[in-house]
Amino acid sequence: VEAGGVGLYAVAAGDFTLDVPGQPVAAYVYWSARYPGPNEGDAQVKISLNGGAPIDIAAVESIVSFQGKTSTIYKHYYTYRSADVKALLADVTPGQITVRASDLKPGEAHGVSMVVI
């Protein structure tokens, strides 16, 4: 199992590297963020592999970990999971894989990660 990720709170995009020594059995993308209103979350993120074109990744599952008022601000915290994206890794040579994550709302995104099994 290999996992990596990047925080995106103050930036629009970020990179991380995974060392995948063989053929993946499964791979998932996870991301989380905070939003001022309900149902305003980013149920989609973009990733690119080894400098390739950005690929849209849609969430198949979302979890609301907190909804409510803190101080005077309403906040809604979401965590998302993609479907199995191992097919995206089929054309990538095993070894070091650089993942670029982008397209989440700046200032609200927590980060993006990928887990490869």
C-alpha cells in the first residue's frame, strides 16, 4: 500500500509523489474541504499524473463530518472518495508517480490524497 497527499488550504494546486513498485490492485482519491453553506462542496477534483493532462475525478461518496455554527460563522466540513481509479495508472510506468491535485475552491480546501493498493 502506498499513500501520499498535499495540503491545499492556501494554494490552488499542489504536487505529491507516490512510489508504486508494481501493478496496482486498486487506487482511490480522497479530498476534504470546508464550505460556508450546505451542499456547496467540491464533489469533483482534478489530478494529473507525471505532468499529463488534468483528469476530472468525481466523488462517489461524501461524508459530512461537521455542520454547524462556530463562533458566528456557519461551516460545513466534507470528505470525499472517488471510485477505483486504478485504470488511470495503467499507462504509468511503475515507480515514482507525481500527482498534481487542483481545482478546489481556494481558502476552503483542506487537501487531496491518493491511496494505491
